[in-house]
Amino acid sequence: MPTKRLTMRKIREVLRLRFDCKLTYKEIAVSCAIGRSTAADYLQRFKATDLSWPLSETLDDIKLEQLLFPSVQTLSSAQRAVVDWSYIHRERRRKGVTLMLLWQEYKEQYPDGYQYSQFCHLYRQWADRLDPVMRQEHRAGEKTFVDYAGMTVDVFDLDSQKIRESQVFIAVLGASNYTYAEATWTQSLPDWIGAHCQAFNYFGGVSELVRGMVSKLEL
């Protein structure tokens, strides 16, 4: 029980350090003695809720944790709209379709349905049953998955005063899905290497392995 109380206190402290003190993920992790990916996860879960900072004085630590880490068992049948996971799985294979977009469509249809973090959790549980042989476990700091997203974005070039098409480089830590994205003009070797350097600087370290895998870019 002491460990659980400590975790709940740290959630509120992470939020305070981010929104009141404007600290980076790395600074928050050091201050709270937690992993950088854990700090990022707390903040991403907070953004996926309807909460805003500062928190209401009536919201205690237990309720805060329940909102950020909802349990399927605590949701009533009225709150749980049936999700066609096979449809979700097919749609996210299409170019440019992400779980975030699919969740937004779902919430438009079912406003009282799952929040984003729970939606992703349930989808992954469903997807893991499709091919359990291919399931992979990743240790923290072990692997970084990198690739270009495939889709391009238009960027206004100050030098030429024209809109140019840029490539989108993405790096994802295997254990946490902590993500770095950067737009580069080309996919040439200098841009490729430079984007890696920027990603490792953003992560605050280099993983043991770096692998290219488009399928890791789920979100």
C-alpha cells in the first residue's frame, strides 16, 4: 500500500512540475525519481482525459489515479460502447490512419465511451490475440525503432519563400513507445544521420539497438 500511495502522489507532482514549473520530461523524471518515459506517460494520460490544470480541489489522489488509469471493471455497461476491433485493425492499416484518429471518430459516436489510453490498451489486448507468436517484449533502453513515416508535410521555406514538401522522420522507444518526430527536407544520408542525433538528444541517451520497423509506429 505505501508504494501505491507514493505513486498517486507522484502523479500530482508530475503535473505540477510540468504545468506550474514548466520543467522538461527529463527534469521531472530526476525530480520525482522516476523514469522519463513514466513522466511522459502520466502527462499523455492526463491530456487524454477531460481534466485541466490546475486540478479541482475536490479531486483527491485516488480519483485522479482512477481517471488516468481507468479499469475496465469499474466502467458500467452504459459507459462501454461496443467497439468493432476488427474494423479498427483494418482501418489503421490504411495510409495516414492512426489510433488517435480512429478514437476521435469513436468518441464522436460514443461521447461516454472509453478515453484514449483505455481505447489503445483494449485494442492492443485484442491485437495481441491475433498472432501471439509474434508478440515481442522490449526492455527499457534496449531498442529504438526508426523510419520515415511515408507521408510528407508541406513546410514554408524561409530561404526560398516557397512551400516545400518535407519528409517525416520518427523514432520510437520499444519499451515505452516514447516518440520523437522531425521534418527533414530529404531522406538523404546527412538528414537521416542528423535526425538520429536529434532523436537521441531528445531521449537523453542511446539505446542498445536501432532498428527500422514501420509497424511500431502505431500512434
